[in-house]
Amino acid sequence: MKKLFFFAIIPIKYEKETAIMKNFEERLRANNLKTTHQRLAILTEIDRAGHIDIDSLFKLITKSFPTMALGTLYRNITDLKNRLILSEVKVPLKKNVYEVTKEDHIHLVCQSCGKIEDFEPIKSVVFDEIADKSGYAIKATQVSITGVCQGCR
Ligand SMILES: [Zn+2]
Ligand SMILES: [Zn+2]
């Protein structure tokens, strides 16, 4: 019974990861970046982690690419960031983390366990009001809320 369950779950996971990889290949191509194994590995690891800092990412990546230097990882991250495939998230009192770019969303940061979660997309209404009142032409926004997560309370 246990074995059956195990075999049933593998192809689904594999299919999902293949679809994610395909999507990354398309994103790289659309942005005129060469699809390399390293870039795909970086994107896959960041996607799997959700949000990850450079040191933790470097540890994961060097498992598959033991010869990759930290500088090479930084260069790849910068290329992906410049093409907006990756976003850098500034977290109060913590090292910045990277995530695969998606719709602007609010980050919830647990000050107890350090977990970072995505919350709903940011309602642009608030920023329209801020732009109105301040006269700023808003180019980018990042909102993070620090608190204690449900599991830590
Ligand atoms: Zn927590
Ligand atoms: Zn996020």
C-alpha cells in the first residue's frame, strides 16, 4: 500500500517540475538570455524555496555545481534581476532574499522563526492615493509586514 502511494506521487511531481522548467526556458528566451543548466538550476531552487538569501542559495547550487564560484552566482542573479525574472526582496533586519518575479504582493515576515510568506497582491488603490497626495510618480513598491506567524504564537 505504502509502495503504491510512493509510485503514484513521483510522476506527478516530475511532470510539475518539467512544466516549471519549460516555463523558465521560455522566460529566458523571451528575455534574450541563454538557457544554461546553471540558470535553470538557480531558478528552480529559488522557485522551490519561495524566498531565499544568497548564502543559502549558494549552498544548494554548489550541490549540483560544486565548481560554481559565488561571483558567478551573483552575476547570474544580477542578469536575471535586470531582466525582471527574479526580484530582490528587502526584509527588515534580515538579509535580502530572492524570489521568482510575480505580481506585486505583500510579504509577511515572522520575527520568531524567520519564515517569509507571500500575501495577497497589493491593491493599487493605496498607491494611487499615495501618488496623489505626495506627487510621486511611483515606480516600484515593496511592502513587508513583520509579526509572529500562527505556528509561533
Ligand atoms: Zn513563525
Ligand atoms: Zn514573495
